[in-house]
Amino acid sequence: MIEGSLLSVLILTPLIGAVFIGMFLSGDERTTHHNARNAALWTTIVNFLISLLVAYEFDVTAQSMQFVEKHEWFEGLGIYYYLGIDGISLCLLLLTTFLMPLCILAGWNSIKTRSRDYMVSFLVLESLVIGTFCAVDALLFYVFFEAVLIPMYIIIGVWGGANRIYAAYKFFLYTLLGSILFLVALVYLYYQFGTTDMLVLAEKAPELSGTIQHYLWFAMFASFAVKMPMWPVHTWLPDAHVQAPTAGSVILAGVLLKIGGYGFLRFSLPMLPQASVDFAPMIYALSVIAVIYTSLVALVQKDMKKLIAYSSVAHMGLVTIGLFAFNSQGIEGAMVQMVSHGLISGALFLCVGVVYDRLHTREIARYGGLVTVMPRYAMFFLFFTMASIGLPGTSGFVGEFIVIMGIFKVNALVALLASTGMVLGAAYALWLYRRVVFGALTKGELKKMEDVNTHEQLMFVVLAACVLFIGVYPSFILDVISPPITALIEHMNASGALSTSLATNGGV
């Protein structure tokens, strides 16, 4: 019975923690702050342990959904509270529950006002993100998918920087407007097939005519492209990152950007395979532009957070290239890249947060020579910088390498252009590191900066261990995601869509 409701437990545990913090913690401000952050930390740790139990009970050889829960939601309408996970869902679920305790630790000392509301917002956000990755009913997915915007909007708008209101509105409007078209597509599919079951829609929707598939695909693309974010609808991301508190940037880059890629895997590719193949060249073009253009933009940034934000757009460009390679290597590489980017970008934003908490500026020119006074920080920052540019032995290398191998089978030119992102990534990442860490320590305010404390060091050690583990043993992820990805490719082959790709590209 417990095993049959584990996914609901995962969704409800953070909500229970949020209700407890919001309604039952009281006292003076200092006591409330102390109790709220402890309660939030333990709630996220417990949820991570529950997710590990799910992973332990998970059958990595199965292609079908596991831990299924299905209860009628709207009576007589064929709409259900329907949960389940496969290997793709499991990886992103674990990434979410793993990063959340680190996000609580990231705001441990830096959040001093309305800390109870801050912790509640993060716990609600965790619940909604988990629901997004577990939903098997399309309408339920959409509810979680859109509701994620609310706590993130609050986190940016209340605890962000000086221009937080502008960044919060921009984030909310961009993502909401794109999702309206997604809802229109879901309504059409419901009236066409009488169900919102994503598995049933994946079987029936490929029968739609090419023109209808194209319209539906663009409606979904409008939402998923913004969430990724893809060029040119990426402009909300740098503003959101710069203004968000450190933990907000960690969860935004680490998890929320992955929802767009997950949407492509759950909707666009299985339900609209012919349209996906038809518009693959457009995806390649936009993704290559993202990889090259945003890397060049990152080279001229003066703000550390904005530089890392633009690097995220470039890295997610590789993800979309891999997803639309329509072969196992491309899609598996895209999944590894999503998980890897979640860990590495989260760690880099934490690195920025550490020095920002001490000097209260992210301007690159204000730093220099930190290795003299913060040697442990310099070591961690270097490791995650090298992982970001794809150093062999780290997860960053594995994801990028497999994506390039996958897309090379389809289009060698796209593979070549996408590879330039690695070179440009090395340029802006090492430029940032040299300016911040190396050089003479001439600024008096930097001489008083303290090295990483215990809880900061704990965050970095845990993240570094995960990045190394995946880099050395990528089968840990590949074995889990391979069955559902194989099933997806077989499904697209059965629909006849990939025969077009074969004819056009000379083989997938």
C-alpha cells in the first residue's frame, strides 16, 4: 500500500512541511528564523530519502511506468489523478530532491527577512516540480507545470535584487504566455480523443494529419522553448538569474530549465513524431545559434551571475540538439547533459553566492586574487569551472560527448558547429575564473574575506562527488534511462516518422 502511493508521499511531504512552518511556527523573529530553516532542511532531507527508496525499488529494466497511482479526478470526463515514473522521470525526480536541501543550506545565513515565507515557498516549489515529473495525465501535468511559476515568481520578487520586480514579471509573463498555447493544444487533443492520458495520447496522436501535427507541435513548442530556454526566447533567464537569490538561481538552472526538455520528451516526440522530424532542422538552427551566440555574449559580461546564466542557454542548446537527433545516443546524451548541467550550474551559482554574501557584489572587476585568502573556495570553483567546460572525468564531458556522437550520425555540420560551444565555453569560463581568483590581491576589502565555512564546504563536497561519480560511472544514469528511450525510438519508428529522417539525413 505504501509502495503504491510513494509518489503522492513525495509530492505531499514538502507541502506538509510548508503547512507546518507557515501555521505552527511562531515566536520572536530570531526563533522563527531558526526553527523555519531547520524544519525546511529536515523536510527536504526526508523527501530525498523517500526518493532514494523509490530509486531502490525501481526496476531499471522496465520500459513501462512504475509506482502507478490512478484515481478519477473529474468524474465521467476521463481525466485522472494519474501518477507514474519511468527512468527519465526518476533521474529528474532525484535531481530535484537532491538539490532542494542544498538550496535550503544556500539561504541558511543570507536570508534574514521573512525567512519563514522563504522556506515555505521553496517547499511548495519542490512539491510542484515533483508533481510535474510524476504526472501521467496531461491536464495534471499542465496544472503542476504552470503552478511552478507561482512560488518561483514569489522567490524572485520578494528576496531578489534591486530590479527583482521587473525580473519576476518578465519571468512570469514569458513562461505563462507560451503555456497558453500549450493548453489550447491539450484541449484539442482531449476533444479529439476523449482522454488526457499521456500514454494513450502517445499511441493515438501520431495518427493526426501532418498539418494538424504541425499546429499542435508549434503550440507545445511555444511553451517548452521558453522553459528551456531556447534562443531567441531566452532573454528572461539572465534577468531572473541576476535578480534571484542564490538558492533561486540554483533551483532555476538546476531543475526548472529541465522541465522544457522533459516536455519535449513527454509530448512533442511521442505524440507528434512527424512534426518533430519535420521541424528538426529548425531546432538544429536555433540550438546552434544558442550555443555560439550566447557563448559570445557570455564573454563580454561584467556580472558573474549573468555570465553563468548565458552559459546555461548555451548548454541547454546542446540538450535540444540531442533530443532531436532521434537516436539513442543523442537522447541519452541530452538526458545526461540535463542532469549534469543541473549539478554543475547549481554549484557555480553557489560559488557566486559565497563571495556575494561576503562582498555584496557580483561585478567581476571587484574581485581578483581570492586564491590568497580563500584557497578552499578557489579549489572548488576551479573544479566546477572545469566540469562546466567538459573536463574528461566529469559529468560535463560525458553529456556533451554523447550528444555530439548522437548528432554526428545525423548531421555532421551541426555536430561541428555544436562542438564550438566547448571551445567558447572554455574561453568564458576560464576568463571568469582568472579574473576572480588569480592575480594580485590588491583590493583591501578582499583581504578580509573568509574562506568557505562548514556548511558551504559540505555543499561543494557533495556536488563535486556527484559530478565525479557520473563522470567516471555514467552507466549509473544510462542504465536507468536506456529502456524508456529505446521504447520512445521504437514508437517513433512504428509511426513511420523516422523513415523521413532516414531519407533526409542518410541514416539515424
